[in-house]
Amino acid sequence: MAKKKVSNDELLVTIIKGIEEVKGNDIDILDLREIENTVCDYFIICNGNSNTQVNAIVNSIQRLVSREIKDKPWHVEGTDNAEWVLMDYIDIVVHVFQKHVREFYNIEGLWGDAKITTIPNKN
């Protein structure tokens, strides 16, 4: 049986839900589709307050995406120190940072041409 293709919209919504479920903060969606030579369609960037919360966000995203849309990341890296965890879902790449690391790397600034949508914090 062929694997059903998951829509980016469905995956985006589920990832955001996973972040919010464990109180991830400062969620930004960078739409990269109008930029030439990008590696994916979207970046989702958020942060947690500690390595424990960063790992909780990552685990929440993986659990919800697996349960609700039967998908899993192609690759995950950074969980050992949990300062910056990258989750690669091919068309969508999720960056989960600790706040000070996010401020240092300023990915939003590097991708200044991207259309950025900010999701208000729920806490």
C-alpha cells in the first residue's frame, strides 16, 4: 500500500500543536517558497526555556505527527545537548532552540526575504 502524501498545511498545524502542547514559545513560520534554491518550503522556529523543555517540545512534535498523520521526521539532530534541535520533515524543517542560542544564531535575520508568520504565545 502506498504511503499517503501528507499536505504541508496538515503537517504545519500538527507541528504547531505539538509545540504549544508543552508551552513552546515565540513560534515563527518562515515561508521559503518564494526564495530560490531553498532546501525546504518552511522553517518553523520556536524556543524553550531549558534543555528539558526543548526535548519535551521535540518529543511532543514527534508523538503528535506520528499519531495524527502517521509521519515521522527524516532526520533529527541536536537532542544530546538540546540547545538547538533540528527536525527535518523534508518540506518543513523545525528548529527548536533554547532562547539564548536562538538569539545568537538569529535564523530569522539570515532568511530576511522569507515571509514570517508569528504565532502568539498561549501562556
